[in-house]
Amino acid sequence: MEEIRLSPLRQTSVKSSLSGRSTPRGTPRVHSGRTPRRGHVGGGAFQLFRSSRLVYWLLLITLWTYLGFYVQSRWAHDNESKVEFLRFGGRPRKDVLYVEKIKGMDAVANENSEALVNITGKDDAGLSKRTDVSLIKKDDGASRRSLSSKQKTKKTGRTSRSKIRVKQKVSKEVIETKDLDDEQDPQLPLTNATYGKLLGPFGSLEDKVLEWSPHRRSGTCDRKSDFKRLVWSRRFVLLFHELSMTGAPISMMELASELLSCGATVSAVVLSRRGGLMQELTRRRIKVVEDKGEVSFKTAMKADLVIAGSAVCTSWIDQYMNHHPAGGSQIAWWIMENRREYFDRAKPVLDHVKMLIFLSESQSRQWLTWCEEEHIKLRSQPVIVPLSVNDELAFVAGIPSSLNTPTLSPEKMREKRQILRESVRMELGLTDADMLVMSLSSINPTKGQLLLLESIALALSERGKESQRNHKGIIRKEKVSLSSKHRLRGSSRQMKSVSLTLDNAVRREKQELKVLLGSVGSKSNKVGYVKEMLSFLSKNGNLSKSVMWTPATTRVASLYSAADVYVTNSQGVGETFGRVTIEAMAYGLAVVGTDAGGTKEMVQHNVTGLLHSMGRSGNKELAHNLLYLLRNPDARLRLGSEGRKMVEKMYMKQHMYKRFVDVLVKCMRP
């Protein structure tokens, strides 16, 4: 048989074609233990799918996780007012994002635990809605079970021992997170007593009318100022004692924003996160140090200056100096309280910090007197840096600010503010003749809201007596006049004339006194004091018709625009400074305040406002001042105009930061 030779190329081809086989083609198969392949058609794709199944599962899990984070992010950031409304115990529904959309709302208080407001109304579809809004937050150590815990405990059929464990676990979690909890318990029982209406906030209406929102603001730094030159590329740590929507935290937040806009690096250390400003800090891109211990100390050591914003910061300052003994030389302490208990808390470290900063002359004198009594020698002379009206409020008030543009000039903003005033007053159910008295602050005895309600009751009582006297006088006068002039005419014509005269008198007396109180839901509200106020309202049923409430909010331009008179009724040593006082003046409101503290420095009696004595002895004076302003609209305008001029001259942003330059020069590292 002739031998067949294969070329190298052919051999390679044969080898390649037989790769993976143990016998040549055509050789009979021998039984083997390998599982024979099933149909070869599509077999390769099937095997690929089986081998890649894990990859597909991983892709599916990744997609699901991404969708979850996306939904959560949209919930947290797309609608900030949703979170703000939840801050007061509401539900995250689009139809209740703003309380101004709800009509006919009745406030209700819980007599057993917390004071609540029950709001009922109708949405655009005519469906009845109900929302529970807390007036106050318990500040004691008692733990409360959350709604979800109650529902889970009720639904599960666990043994009594298991239920006890669940209760103990929930109680422990509530105690540990007490400072971080911003929600109210929505299952507390409600009573049927009416205490007034809760209205606002009006942020959405404000944005619509003004066609501008604070969210659109950019840096407001004065590039040519000494303040900008000193803080540029420097590091600052700002110490917040809490994040409530009150004067001290808001002022520190605005200082942080100004430092950032001027090119500084800012880190915020927050001692207690209770309150509603965390979201606003995030929006303003203010970095919050997660830890208030070791990490915050290391951050402060690297800073050029540490600015503490309250006397309550004593504990952190003490711990920081124990950790870093030389740290006191880089701390400027901006103290915004003026009561003896705050001094007693702060006195152990007052002589260790570089400088004390006060808000007013009266506060400075008071603290220096206490230091002398306690033989405390300060390291340097204190500096007075009063607060100011921020750019956003000045912009809406029609005062020239860094936010003005050619299309949004001060004159244009004054026109828009008038439209905003009319819109908000319509939502509040007010007429042009009504006088709205407003007081925005945390609800506690030092702010004197109960005394204000008592004064309002006195004023309304006097107003009612005056109306009765006028009615009787008009009837008597008209009867005598008609009987003398028309003795021979029919009695029907006489009665018609009397009726028309009385109708005209009623129209002239339609002017009413209304009061708007805030701040509902503030973490600084005192439970017992709120109950006293609600108890007083329940005993004076007619008074509740003149009282309205509004939640704590940073969107106050609409409220100032709608008001006519602002009352600061601080008790004790009086208001330390009164940020809301100068804000009200900037909007041309007549200010009525107590004759003490920082209020006395800003309000000149019968020039920029009216003053009255503190305590219940001052109630009659306050009622008299309110009636005077009610009867004399021209006097309100005159006082408001003079107050506005003083604010433009002394209490604008540039005035505050000009004084802050002195602090920076003396305290900041070279």
C-alpha cells in the first residue's frame, strides 16, 4: 500500500480538527463515563448564560440599589418644604406641603401631655384633610414610643416578655437619639377646645410673588471690604450650641455663609442637632463636623480662629482646653444670652478665652458687673458686635443690598413687597383696616407671650366697651335729631334713617385687632408655659377669634410684610439684643417693647416705637399702646418710617462685619 504523506500544513490542520478528541475520526466509540452532550444547536449560548448567571444577578442587585438611592435622594432633596413641614409633625403629601393652602383651620391642645394643633381643611379636590401640628416639644427625659413601634407591637402576637423587651429597646433608642429627633408623636389624643388658627409658612407664596428665592442666592461678600481681606484663605471653626430656628443659631449660620462667600474655609461643630437648621446648613454648603469630641478638637487646632456662638458652649470649650491647653488663645466667644444662669454656667472658662463678644451695651455692662462680683479677670476688653438684618430680608424689604440687580432694584422690590403683603393678608383673612400685631420668638416665660395675650384681652375688652358707648351715643343722638327736625313725618322714615346711620357706624368700626404668634414647633418652646397660654385662651373664648399661630421658619419676609406692629415683650433683664426687632423695623413696622435690655437701646419711645414696663404691671401700658396704634394708623406709619431709617443707618450687614474686623485683628493668628 502506497504511503500517504501529509504536508506540515495539513498535519497542523488535522491536529487542529481533532483537538479535544481521544480517537481519530471514524474510529468506533468506546463507552466512557462522560455525560454525552445534548443537542448542539444553541448549546454554546446556553452554557454562556449558565456561566454568567451570577453576573446578571449582580447587575440586577446593582440596578435595584441605584433605584433605591435615587428615590431616597429625590425624597430628601427635591422638595425641601416637605421636610420642613414634617418638622412640625405633618405628613409628606404634596397637598399639605404648605399650610397656607388649607382654609378654616382650628387649633386644638392636648391637655394630658403635649399641646397640639388640629388643622382641618380641604384641598383642591375638596377632600377633607387633617394634620397634627405640635406647638411644643417635651424637653424632659421621658421616652416615648414611636408610631411604628406601637403598630408593630399591636400587630405581632408576641409574649408579654417579648413585648417588654421591645418597649425597653425602643425606650433606649429614643433616649440615645433624643437630641436628633425632630418629629412629633402623631398618635397623641386631641381635645376639642379651640385656641386659634395655625397658618403658614408662606414660602411658596413668597417665591411666587417675588419671583425670587433665597435658594438662588450666590455669594454676598463685599470684595473690597477689610473683612474679606482678613478672612480670605483662612480656616474657621464655628461652634453651634443647637440648630433651632432662633437668633443665635441663625446668626452663626449667616456668619458661616459670609465667611464662605469671602473665600474662607468653614467647619461647623454642632453640640445639639435639635431644631430644623441642618437642612439649611447643607443647602448653604456649610461643612458640619460629625463628631463633637476628638475630631472637632483636631479640626479646631488647625483653625485660625474658633468662634463660639452661645454661653451654652462652655462644656465644649472646657474639654477643648483640657485637650489643647493653649487652645483658649484662638477662641472668640460671641455670647448672646443675658441671664445669670448662663453666666454661672460660663464663668469657669471666661478668663481662658481670647475675647468675649457681646451684642449690646447693656449686656456688656451686666456681664462685666458679674465678673467683678466673682473676681474674674478677662484676658482682653470685650467687643460689642450687634446683629444685623441679613441681605435676603433687606432685599425683600426694598433696602439696597448685594442681591439687587438692574431688574430687581430696591424700588421694584418695594412694589413686589406690597403685592406680597396683600396676598398674605388675604390668606390670613384680614382686611385693609385690620391691624396685625406679630411676635415671633420661642415660646417661654422670658419672651412674655402670656402677658401679651393678657394685654390683648384688656385691649379688646376696652375696645368692646368703647363700641357699645359709641352705639348708644349714636342711637341717642340720631333719635333726638330726628324727633326735633321731623316731628310731623312718619315713623317709618325715622327708623330707616336710624338704621342707615347705625350701618355706617358699624362699617367705620370694622377695624379689628389681630395677633399672630410664633414659633410653633420650636425646640426652645417650654411645655408648661404653652399650657398656661392655652388655658388662658380657653377661659377667654372671644380672644381666640383674634389669635393666630404660625410655625417656626426661616422664611419670615412674608410675615413681616403682612404685619403692622411688632411686639417684643421680653421679661427679666429684657431682651439681650432683639434680632427680630431690627428686622421688623427694616420692614417699617411700629415696634412696641419692654423698657429694658437691648430693646431700650434700639427703640426710642415715641420716635421709633413705644415702650412699656415689664411684668403684669405693664399689661395696661401695653394694651394702651396697642389701642393707640389701632386708632392712629398715621402714627404707625410714622414710627415705622423712623425705625427703618435707624436700621439703614446702624444695623445693616456692612455695619456688623465692620465691627467684626476688630475681633479678627485681635484674635486671629498672624
